[in-house]
Amino acid sequence: MGMIVVGLMQRFPNVRLVPIDASLAALSAQLAVALRLLGADSLYIATAHRLGVSLITLDREQRDRSVTSVTAFTPEESLQ
């Protein structure tokens, strides 16, 4: 079932799946320590940073702590 969902997600024009390689994992770990975040939260920030895009999230902690690495918005803010 999981692979079916991944296949469907890949068909959306604005969805990009990013592999977690050693370099991205290392950046994520550095950000986790520097920003005092959980590993999963830092991975989203590291990915946005690596791609040079804004982070769109409902997670207040991600938004508040990511300000030195990426620009972060709520979904509502991103539509304004």
C-alpha cells in the first residue's frame, strides 16, 4: 500500500521526493543540534535549505527555530 501512495504522489506536478543521502543527513544533524530540534523536524528544514525553498509548515517550533536557516510560513501565510 505504501508504494502505491508513493507512486500516486509522484504524479502530482508540484511534488518532489528528495532522497536522504549522507550529505543531507549530516546537514540535518547539524541543524538539529544548532536549532535544538528533533531529527525529523531538522530534516524538513535541511531539505528546504538544500533546495533553496521556503518551508511551509503548521509546526510552530519548526517555524520559530528555522529562521536562521530558511524562510518559514504557515500554509495560510504562504497564500498571501
